[in-house]
Amino acid sequence: MVRRTESDFRKRFQFGGPRCSRGAVITGPPEPVLPPETPGDKMHHLRIAAALAAALLAGSVGATTTNGFANGGFEQAGLSGQIAAGWLTAATSSPASRSTDAHSGNYSLLLSAPNGFDASIALQDSVGHGGLAPLGAAIVGDRPWLSFWAKGDASTTGNAFVKLQYFGSNGNLLALEQQFQSLINPTSWSLVSFQAAAIPAGTTALFLEIGTAVGPLLDGRPNAVLVDDLQLTLTTAPVPEPTSTALLLAGLAGVAAIARRRA
């Protein structure tokens, strides 16, 4: 009989690990050694991260648009002292009014100084007059577009103008001031659009003046401008849903852990 020593036993069965009291080795299968990461593996991890980012965007509350002013179609009748709901007229001898010559619906805004040497101006504070909610942080940085349909004649010595201001903690900031008499014609409706300055932080309300001003009436041309379907398009930024954000962070952490193990 061949006598086997403890040394022989250890050489045959030792894989490394803690020894029991009799000198034997207690161990499981050896831990696999991962091969080094290849460029293909790195690209695969990048694809995973991109897919997770796409999932986050898909789970976001998308950007939305709203009208920054109330009753832009001038359809709702106003209270005493209002042209239409939400709209006031400036204190001139030629107050703004509503007309039944409309681009859509039943009414439009009429700006006219029929006797010359006067102005006709409509105005709205989006919160104070329009009754809209104060603006929040979601629209900060947005550069809204002001658009409306118009037709008419400002007369030889007149103009048609629009002025937009931002109201808030920064005071009253001029956002847009343009004339548009050259962009319209007397008999057909034309779409007029202007882009305003970026909305700064602290803005809570919008203030708009739209009107016409004229000197002497010449060449038999009246001063009358119609405006309808007015809109200041505000775009709120998309906001990620909390669950989607958590999913993205967890996924990216997993990708980073795999990369560390292969380093």
C-alpha cells in the first residue's frame, strides 16, 4: 500500500482559501477572471446609456404652448370699461372697440382715429386685466412669438404699432416694439409675426399695447386697422418625471459599475 501524506492531499486538492482544523481546504469554484474590455464593449455600454437617455426623454412631461394673453380673438364681451373681456382702451379721443369684420369668429379689434391727430390703443396686463395665472420659472429663457391677423390702412401720416413688456421683480422690461402698417393691406387679412426678447427670471406678467396713431388725414385715406386672433405663444420647458430620472441614474450607475469591473 502506498502511504499518502497530508502534503500529497493538499497538493491534489488545494485551490486556496481558509483551512479547516484538519488541514483540508474549504473553497468554492474559483472566481472567473473577466477579460479586458474591448472597443466593442465600450460602444455597447454607450448604446445602453443612449437608450436610457431616450427612455428619460420619453418619460418627460413634454413642452407645452399657451397663449400669454386672454381672449385673443376678442370674442368674449367685456365688463364696463372694457373693449372685450381682458382688454382695455387707452384714454384717448378715439377709443378702441370691437368690429364684426373678423378674420375668424364674430369679432375683431378695431383701432381707428377717424378725425386724425389722435391715437387708438388697446392694452392688456395678462394677470391684472386678463385674469391669467402669474408666469413661473418654466418659461424663463423662452423667446415667444407674437402673432396676429390684421388688415386696414393707417393713413399717409399714421402708423400701426405693437409694444410688449415683461413685468416682474426686475421692473418693466421692454421685450418688443414694432410697427406693422407696411405689412398689411386695406382689403385682405395678413398674418403678422414678431419674436420677442427672452423672458428673464422673475417675470410674472406680460403687458401689451397695440394701436394706431395718426396726424392729419391726407389723400382721403382713413385711419382704421383691424386685428384678430392675437397670440403670444409661450413655450414651457419639458420637465422629467421623477421615476424616469431615477431609472436613468440607476442605469448609468450600472454601466459605470460594469466598466469599473473590466478596468
